[in-house]
Amino acid sequence: MKKRWPITILYRAFSSSTTSTTASFPLKHVKKSNFDSALSSLRHHVQAADFVAIDLEMTGITSAPWRDSFEFDRFDVRYLKVKDSAEKFAVIQFGVSPFRWDPLKQSFITHPHNFFIFQRQELPLDGAAYEFLCQTTSMDFLAKYQFDFNACIHEGVSYLSREQEDKALKHVNSTYEDESLDSWHSLKEIRDTHLFNIPDILFAERMKDRLSEWLGGLLRNRDGGSEVQPSFNDSKQQFETIFFKMRPAISLNGFTSHQLLLIQLVVRKHFKDLAYLRVSGENSCSQNVIVYIESESDKKMLMKEVKDEQKIDAEMSIKASIGFRHVIDLLSSEKKLIVGHNCFLDIAHIYSKFFGPLPLTAEEFISSVNKYFPHIIDTKILLNSNSILQQRMKKSSTSLSKAFSVLCPQIALGSKSTHLALQPSVKVEVEVDDIRSSNWNSGVKHEAGYDAFMTGCVFAQACSHLGIDFKQQSSSENLAHNEKLREHVNLLYLSWTNGEIINLSTGNRTSESLASNKRKNHYPKILFECIVIVWGFPSHLKAWDIRECISKVYGPTSVISVYHVDETAVFVQFSRAEMVSKFLDLKGSLDRNNDPISVLHPLAKLLEGGNTCAASYETYKEICSSTVSKVLFADQAKAVGIKWKTKLVESSDKTKEHESLRKVKAVNSDPSCGERTKNKNFDDVSNDSSYSQLSSDEIIDSFYTREAKQI
Amino acid sequence: MVPKFKPSPLRIRSFCTKTVQQNPHHWPIKQITKTNFNESLSEIKNHISSSDFIAVSLQNTGSFSSPWHRVSTFDTPETAYLKAKFAAERFQILQFAICPFKLQASKVIAYPYNFHLFPRDELKMGMPSYSFTCQTSYLTAMAKEGFDFNTCIYDGISYLSEAQESTVKVRMGNPMAVDHATKSSSSPALSVADTVFIERVRSRVKHWKNACTDSDIKTEAALVTSLRKIVLGGEQFGSRPSMTIDVCSERQVQLVLKMLEDFSDVLVPLIIPAKGGGTQAVRAVLTSSDEDKHLLKRELQTFEFEQNKRVRGFREVIDLISASQKPIVAHNSLNDFTFIHSKFLAPLPPNMNEFICSLRLAFPQVIDVNYLLKDIGPVKKMTNISATIAYLKNRFFAPIEMEIPNQANENEGKIHGHNVVKICQLFGKLCSILKITPDAIESSDDFLASAINRYANIFYSLPGSSQEPTNEEIRGWTNDKRKVSCEDVVFLWGFRERISAGILKNMLQGSHEVFAEAFNVRMVDRSCAIVVFGKPGLSNTFKNVMNSKEVSGPLREMVSDGLKAAGYETYQRVCSSGLWESALADALDKALASHNCLSEAAYETKQSEIYLSNELINLAEL
């Protein structure tokens, strides 16, 4: 692949348009200019497709190093991390590649589309400005693959999520309901004061004369002759007689906004049968007109007419800015099988960008995703969970490009290369703009359109290895219901790092079973109730030092592992859950007593500097759920508003008290008053209140005796 | 754009030595990216040292996310700084234009450069910034000006701040030559353990040195050489043999260094820093002669120099400006210098005073053209430089000739960074109007300095006409300026959304007797308004009423509907504790909630009240 590099670079550099030469991979690039036509053709392709492969390119993955995916992520924490990523980063490229089996050619036909997308603020929505985060390394990575940022920002297709659309429509509705008479009122009270200075009064008088002249002429004309008032039209083109909604009207041109206000005042004060209107003209600039009305009811009718028109215009512009979401709506409404590669994050992005804000919990998220996309297949899971495919993959890595080159060598190398007829291979042809080709050079990796194409090819080939015969597959049958695929549908990696899989249709979580031979569990089973997170310790302490430090207190077998979250924080996994509260109690008491004895305590090394904080795994989750992202975990904890140094935990078996305690804690987020009340609450709530205090005291005692013996 | 038959302005420029350019679009501004950065440095350095002033102008990826995040007239310098700090920490500088210039009577001689920056993680250490925020409207606006994002991201110059550079030095673990500061002269009493340690190391070093200098080695077989290397712990440092001595403490470092002095004729000690700070090991490098020893030292110096240059990137330019100590001219100095401080010096300090002190160390004189403008008279709503120049042109006769001496610009693409030249032009005009330009060039710099001094280092001034938002929301406020004490300001929220200030005022007017006196209402964003009381003390009465059970009548009705009120100190707390919610109402609610459970609440309010009573903000008339 690397050797092909120069060609692809050249291709990218010189052809920004959609033209496809034989030398390059045929890919339909879609931007603002050709979006509408591309959408209508894509609609047909998707409707006819057996499955649709997708891929996304984002501006980043993790908003802070500690938000990276760890083995120590419980599923809810993992979801929070994915949620954070999907909310903060932007999608800048979206690859859609519908695959259709062509029984005549005995091959798949695919139409790879590469959409450049960039959300612009096209509607005058109030509130926060649209913004997104860029991870520097991701941008650099994209640059390495010659990503065209100009195409994205200059010409990317914009979009509105369903939620944004609803909000905008609601906004329009309320605007045109409220404004009925309000605007007149508010205008009056502010503007009446302006008529105090002489120039204004003179100008208003002049306008009054001119308007009554025009009105007089108009009425005369209606009664008698049909000639237009020449004297009036001459006056500098400022007053132009037009017809507005079948009524005679004056269009006002070339006045300052202050003058327009004065005219508006004059009209309202002196002319019962004239109405002042401000309407948006054809070329979106607003136009000020004075319309002749016959009666009060006629005025109402006119106002309603104008308002309805404006409302329709506003709604039209909202519809027009839906943009790329039409593609997502299409995929959702067609209920086709969606194929992605390690696509949990992709799905989260699709949800947050095109549907609405991500739900707070993974369960809610999964159930609503299943509503929008009933059938999703992840090729990475497919390759890892099936033994036949694993064999095919020869235990190589399941990264997309690797899987593609192993499973589809004939496609990866271009069909012109000698046929490696060692394995039955599914043929794939590419069609772009009605030009079919089965002959191409490889595309550029990490271009969404090409990645989607690769994903689809890998999937097609995997299906064939699983024994699905496309020749016998009737076109009406949904591939997702095929019994050989059924067990793989709607499974996604919640986290690739620890092999946790979630079933979108049931919400069940399972750990990867089959592939465990490839992924030896380095860590013993992680019990989250045994975990303490410690941060803010002296920077020179390493995992080993911390382990040693704690082992000195609780014995060499007490700590199972110490894992660096980042340079400022570690997870300490104890061998038993009750050690968590023991440790936190002990630390809490050491924080409070700053006497020489506690300085000699083995934990003192860890607490040095006075900034060391510790809490249970739940606090870690809380910190992960914050929208803030500081680079260092210790700073993050501070930014989240954690001011205490130690958060004690209740004994884990008392579930009932759990809730009440939690509430107390939520209120006491402040250290100084919190610590005290918390301890008091401990006494109130737990029966063996002395337990925690006692145990830590015991430890201290035993330590002192040991210390004494040594001396 | 230029027809083929017409000689392009660039071509003409390359033939004359000097050009006077009046059309901003033809200003030859040298565009600098990674590719031509190093070769331009010396030229820039010369221009900086020969200039009177240096104008700067930044193009960032965003400024404020929500309407209320914008610095506004109701901000004190402190809250204004906190807002600017929040923006500077999140957004990124994509273009940094600098323009060293000279003022000669009515002529400005300018040397503009526009640097394209991108915070590339060259060292794979998450620096200079792990991530940054972009506002789509900013990017779209840049796209409209024809900005090339590919050039910026592929070819932008990276940088590290001073603070980052020092952490990087430690983390890279490059050997450092021992300077005399690290050698402690005092030799503490040696314990037995120390003596044992020293003797052991000494014998190892001696052994190794003898083995290396032993000429027989050269004849040995390769296998033997490598075996010997393993046994003796010797390694190569460049072309010279070296040996690493592991140490466990800083004391051992001192001991080893002291011991190595005995071999100072041929051995050069280097310190290998540990990743987390401190020292990991001491490395002794064997040199063949005194001459070789000097050579090694020089090599180390150039290596460090080159490395630093690579690491600093664009900051080299900032360092040049800082070293020149020239006055710096900016248009929106608070915004620009919070960015400069956070990207190129160090993380921003928590308050304005510390910021000013820290900044002054690097840039002693910063002049904001907006501040100069204030001396001219009431220039309203001048956030735009071009509009300001046009305004001055209409009102004053102060022709300024822009001379931009030839800088062959190989880059025939779009020229960006016009603003910096406009700032020079505006500054020139202002100086001539305010008569602070020396009439002749010969007149000493001192005169200029003293005249300029009056205007320097004012980042946020109270009669802040320049900071005044141009949004429509403040229409209806007349232009008389009046200072309002923060004490008389109350924040109100919890009313129906999209209410207008006028309606809200009407609603309040009849609701309680405090509103019988003159007061004014202004919307901060859609969720929150500020009420300014004309008569001192009424704000407190109002706040007390809001919090008491006696609240009655229409006001009670409004409170039942969710109306809430808080004083200015709550707003300050919102800013200082970083509650940058998108709606100010949410932020104020959060601040109140977190405040209620603080035990030292009473103490804190008292403090801020004292602070507040001296604090004046500028608000339009009531």
C-alpha cells in the first residue's frame, strides 16, 4: 500500500472534483454543489441495496488523555466516554457505500459516496454558537492522509439534527403567533420620545404631506381617471408605487433606519387607511412598504397574509438546511442492514449529530438506536467472533485495512492483478456516475468513502465464508434476517479494549468469548467495587511506588494492581472490596491530623504535598460525566468542583442506606463542612458506625507497634 | 483575478526597492509557513530591532460561545479578564500577524509578516495543545476570505510556550552538561554508606577508563569488544565512549560529580534527567584530549541550541519581540494578550493583576489603539478597524502614507493578515492627531516613550466604548455614559424566554415600591437581564425583599413563576469558578446552589462587598 502512495497523493492534490480516471479509485465526492443530485441518485441505490456500509471521519476521538478507553472502564463509564467524544468532536466526512447483488453479473455493485460535511449556522437560532473540538493529533493524522480540509470547510454539506429542526420550527411558530400586536406596542413606547428635535418634526411633517398627497391621488384615480401621479413618482425614486398583495402600495427606498422609524410613526398616527409593513423581499433583503387598506378587517387580512407568507418562507429555509441529514433519514427509513467497522462511536456520532442529544445512560441510547437503525452489523465483531473467519484471517489484526487486504486481496490489489484463486472470492464492481469499473488502484485509507467501501467488501467476503450464497439469496429477503448472520446482528463493541460487547436489540452485555485466545486477559477480573481512584499525588511517584506504599499498610497481597489513568491519577485495585472504605477512612483521618505521627505513616509518602485526593469508582464515573475536559485528571477533578480530599464510602452491602447516604453526599460537596457532617451521618446511618473508624485506628496501632519493634 | 496582460502588482514590486501602497488589498504581506520560517527569521529579527513599534494581530478559531461570554459593558476588569481567559484557553491561533514599523512624521514604514500556525504535536507529548475548539462561524468567515486550511494544517508552524519548553526539556531526557549551579560547593560530611558508594563507582570508572584508553582494544575481535562493553557498562556517546552511572538520589548525584572531578582531565560528566523530574543517572563521557573536551562541550551546546529552536518553533518570534522590549500596538489587547500569554508564555494566572504582572515581564509596553481612540472623543461602536479608519478620515485631516518596502513574496496565493497593517495605519493616524509623533525623526526616543507611556498597558478601561457590543439588544440605550456601582446592579432571571427588556421593565414597574424610583433593565442574554437601580441602596432592599416571606403582590406572582435575583458578586463568582453554561441563568443558578452549602459563605460575601464598593462599571444612562 505504501508504494502506491505518491499516486494517490497526486490524485488528491489535483482532482478535487468527482472525475474518476482509471488510475484512481472511483469515488463520488459530494459537496454542497452536487449534493441534491447525489442525494436523489443515492436514494435509488440505497433502496435497491442489500446492505449499506458506512464510515465516518471525525476531528478527534478523546477530549483528554484520561478519557481514552481503558481496561478499567465499566460499561457505563465507557458509554460516558463515547458520549463525551460524540458530543465534542465534529464529523467532517461521511462515507456511504450501498452494496447490491447483481445476479446477472454474479457480483456486487457498489456506489461509494464520500460526503464532505460541515455544520454551518445557517438559521438565526439563538443561544450558543456552533462549535466543535479538534484533537491536534487527529488533525495531524488526517493531514498525513492528505485530507482536504478546504473541501470540508469551504464546500462541506451542512445539516440540522431532528432536534434542531424541531426547535427551529417551534421558534418560527411562536414568533409568528406572538408578534401579532406586541411589536406595535413595544414600538410605540420607545419611539414616541424621538419627535422632540426640530429636524425630526420637520421631516415627519414633510412625510405626512407626501403621503396624504399620494393617498389623495390614489382615491381620485379610483373615482375618476387612471393616470398615475407624475409629480409623486418623480421624487427621487424614494417613493415607488407598486402593488402589494393586490393593493396599491409605496415601496420605500433609500431612507435611513431612523427616517423609516419616523415614517412608521407618521403612518400610524395620521393615516387610518395606510399600513406600514416590513417584508423580506425576493433577494432576502428586507423591503419597507406602505400599503393602502380599505378597512380594519382588510388590514387584518393583509397582516395575516403577510405573516403566513413569512412563516412559510421561514419554514422553507429550515427545510432547506436539513442538508446531509436527508441521507441519515434515508438510511433509517429504508431499514437496510447497516455495516460498519468497530462502529459504536460512529453510531453515537450519528445519533448526536442527526437525531438529538445523546441520552444519559447506555441503556436508553441503545434502545433508541435500535428504533432508528434496526439492523447493524459490525465487521470487527464478525471477524473476531466466528471461528471460520478467524481462521481465514490467520489470526492477523482485525484493523480495517488489514482485514481488507487479507480477506479481499483481489480487490485490494485491483482486479487486474493475477487472480489468487485459492479462495472463493466475492466479486465487487464499483459504479460511479453510471460508469462501472472493476479496475482501479487502491484508494486512500482513512477517506470515509473508501473506508466504507472496504468495510462493505470485507462484509461481503465474510458472508461468503460463512456460507451465505448470494446467488440463492432472493433480493426481497433482508440480509439481516439470514440465519447465518442472525447471531451477529446488532452486536457492537462497547469497548474494544476489554472486549465488552453490547446487543442493541436486547441491551445485554457480554464479554467476548471466542476470541479470548487472541486477547489474553492480562488483568484478573476487574471488580469495580474494589477500585479506588487516587489523584494529585506527588508527580515523581510511579505505579510501583504507590503499590509499595499501600502494601506497607495492608500487606503485600492487598493491592492487585495499580493502573495509571494519566500522570496525575491512578486506579488502585484492592483484593477485597472492604479495603476500599478502609483505605479511604484511613486517608481521611490522615488528612485531618497533621501531627508528626501521621507524617511517619507509610502513606505519608503518597499524601506528600497535601493535594492527594482519593475516592471510589463512582466518583470517577461522576467526573467522566462532566462536560468539562481538562487535559490532566487532577485538573479535571478540580474543574468539576471537587474540593474535598477524600470521599468516604459506605459498606457496600448496605444497599438501602446507599441512597440516603448518596443524597447527603450530594449536598455536602464542600470539604470543610462536608467532612464533618458526613462523618456524623455515618454515625446516624450505619449501625456499626465505629467499624470504619475503628478499623483504621487498628491499622494505625498495629503499624505503630511494628514501627516500635523495629526501633 | 488580475488579467494576464496586466503586469501583476507583485511583479512591479519586485522591481522597485520601495513602494507606497495605499490599497490594502495590494499590501505585500509576507506569508510565512513551516517551509520558509527558518530562512525568514534573521530578516524578521533585523526588522524588529530597527523598528519603533511592533503591531500584532491574531486570527483565532473563535471568541465567545454564548452571548453572555462576550466581554460587555457590565463587566469589571476582573470579569472581563476571566472571560478573555476562558476564550484563550479553549480556542487556537491560526494566524499571527506581526508588523514591525517606524513612524516618520506622516509616514509609516511597515514590514508586515503573517505567520500560519498549527499546534502540531511534534514531540508526541500532547503539546502545545492536546485539543482546541473551533467555532463554525469563524471558520466559515475565514473560508469566505479565501483562507487555505490545508496550508494551515499541513504546513503551519508549531510552537511551545516557555513553560512547556521547560517541562519538555526534562521529559526528553536529553543529557545536560553540568553547569556550576548544579554543582554544590559545600561538601557535606560523608557517611559510611556514601564512602562505600563513591569508592565502588570510582573503581568502576577507573576500570572502564583504563579499558577504553588501553590501545590493545583496537586489535580485539568484535565479539570481545561487545562483551567487554556489556561487562563494563560502557556505551557510546556520539563517537566517544561513555559510561552511565545510576543514581538513586540527588545527593548521590553530587557525590558522583565530585568524584568525577578527579578525572576532569578527560571525563565530561553529563546529567540524564528522569522523566518525572530529578536525575536518573550521571553519564561520564571520555574525551581524548583537552581539545576534544572543548569540542564536546561545543557540540553539546549547538545540539541544545538546535533542539531548542526546533522545539520553540514560532515562539522564537515571540521571544524576539519580547527581547526587543519595543512597544507593542494591538487593537483588542485584552483578547490578544490573553491568547499570547496562554499559548507562548505560560498558563494564564487566576486573576487580572497577576496576569498584568506576568505579561509585563515579557512585554513591558502594550498599547491598545482603542484606548488612544478614547482621547479623541466619543467614538462609538468601533470594533472594526476599517470602520474606525474611515471614521477618522472623515473627521480629521491626518493623511498617513503607508510604505511597505519590498519583500519579495514567492507566495502568489491569497494574502492574509491585512489587519496588522491597518493597525499600523490607524496607530499612525492617531499619533498624528494626538500629536504624539515626534516631528523629526532625530528627536529622541525618550520623547516618544514618555508620550506613549501614558497610553501603555491599559487592557481594559472603564469608559469602554470600544468594548461596547454592537448587538441590537442594547438599542434603546442612549449614548451618555455613566458609571454605575456594581452594588446597584441586580441580575434577574427565571422569566419567560424571549421577553423584551421593555416588557420586563413594564412588568417590574408596578410590582414593588423599589421600582418607583428610576431604574433600567437590559437583557444580557435570552435568559437573564440586569436591573440597574438609580438610587443607591435600593438594590439591597430589592434583594432582601426577594428572599423574604414578605414578598407580595405582583412581585410575589413573578417569584412564584420562577423569578430569581442575585447581586453582582454572584456574577463574579460565576466567572471566577468557571461556570460557563450557555445560558447565564443556568450559571447563576449553579453559583447560588454551590454557594449555599459553603460554610464560609458569610465571610466571602463580606469580602466581595468591600471589593465591590470600589468597583465601578460603565453602563449607559438610565
